[in-house]
Amino acid sequence: MAKLVIGKSTPKSFALKVEVPTPHGLDEVNFDARHLPSTVWAKMREQHAEAIGKTVQALFDAARQEAEQAHAAEQANKPVAAAVAVKKPAGKKSVAAVAANDPAESVPSDADAKEAAITALVKPVKESDIASLRAKHSAELIVQIVTGWDLDEPLGVDALVDMCDSYPGAAEAVFKAYNETREGLRLGN
């Protein structure tokens, strides 16, 4: 049994075997990984989660701004007569107005207008943007914990983005293997 080493002599790296799920089964990728103190690794994961949160928020903010601009343009193109018409609660038309087909009676209530504005502001963020974001941020974290690999492609963020995008379970497999290896759960495997 090996003797535990701490302090300045703590190992700086370790071999990391990762089984990446692919459509045709698991493919093995061997990395050279940095041995990071738990506090450093935790801080890196926190920063990773924060960066993802900020980027996702930016995507939603951009979608909201685009929807607000589209809604404002739509409102600007509405006839002026509708804007100056007397607003009546929706669904509360007088018999005479219904008979006369009075346009002032068909103007939506403030609540209806607010609901329409909110509906106009709900614009989904594209799933492809979220997938791209996930691959990019995962690659940026992986490149901080590994120093090399046994693939022909040079190790770098772009290559890791490609791996994470091509094999969606790759990032999770790397992080799981890293944690288990650091914690000694993969001894003998």
C-alpha cells in the first residue's frame, strides 16, 4: 500500500480514463488530469455554473428585447382610432352597440391589452442556442482540469466543444470520471 503524500509533495496530475457514450457504445478517451484541491475544484464548478447562468440570462434578455421591439412596432402600426376610442371592459357590450356594431365597443380592456403584451414578450430561446452554450461552457471547464489526451486532435477548447457537441454525454462522463478518480472510487478499474 502506498503512503499518503500531502503538502508540497501532493501529486500534481493523474491518469483519467473516461468512457464517452456514443451512438455505437462507449468509447474510451484517456486524459492527463490536474490534481486540484477540493476547494479549487469546487470554486471552478461554481464559476462554471455562474457563467452558464449569466449566458442563459443574456439569451433570455435578448429574446425578450426582440419580442418587445416587435410588439412596439406592432402597436405603432395599429390605427389611431382604436387608441383614442373609449375603452370598455371586455365582454360588456351594450345591446345598442352590438346592434350598431360600434368599433369602440370592440376595443380590448386594459387587462386584455396587458395579456396580449405579455404573450408577445414570451419568445422561446432556441434549443440549438442552449445546446451550443452547454458544449462551450463544458469544454471551457474541462480544459481547466486536463492537460492532455490520447486523441489525434490537439487538446483545446475547440476540440472539446466538438466532442461535447458530437457526444452530448461526454462532458458529464468527464466530470463523473474526474470526481470518482480524485476521490479514489475508480481504483483498480
